[in-house]
Amino acid sequence: MNRRTTEVVALTRPRLTMKVAPSDRERLYISGLDYSVGRSDLSQLLSERGIIPLKIDVPPRRGFGFVTVATRDTEPAMLMSGEIFRGRILKVERALFKNRGVKRGRSGILRASGAGENRTA
């Protein structure tokens, strides 16, 4: 029984995990992906360039994805912009976060939104 246990332990690989403070992270937006590209494909693309992704979000059949990397990996990832991957040109940018709770009206003026908003016709 002990022999089986050691075989199982020998066959499992240690997972690569990095603990990075939230201030040392950068979220990137990668567009121009082929619609068949998934999380594992994007992970392989990044690892070939020496970039270790902390988190990868790729919506199915959308052609874009979000990757969270350590701040030190931001510049090498940005250099991927313009490369051809699966016949499509990649574009890599810093991701912009949506401002929740703020709407822009027709006049372009920002206003708070939510409950208690006065609506007059």
C-alpha cells in the first residue's frame, strides 16, 4: 500500500502558484483572438514568452480575453501586440475597469445612478 502511495505522489506535478499582492498585478485585454482559442491555448502562448498568468478569462467564441499578470510581466505581454497567432493579429492593451454606478447621459455629463433617481417625463 505504501508503494502505491509513493507512485501517485511521484506522478503528480507540483502546481505553479504565485502569491502576488493586488498592487503588483496588471489586467490585460487581448483582442484579435481566433474564436476557437480557449484558456489553455492562451496560457500556452503566454508561457512560451516566459509570462506566468495569474488568471485567464476567455469568454467562449468571442475573440478576446482578459489576463491578469504580475506587473513585471506587463511589458513582455504588451510586446505581443501585433504578433500573428492562428492567422490573426493580436492586440494587447491594459484593461479598463468599468465604473459601476455611474452613467453618462446624452449630454455627456456624468451622473450617479441607482435607486432614488428622479425620473420625469
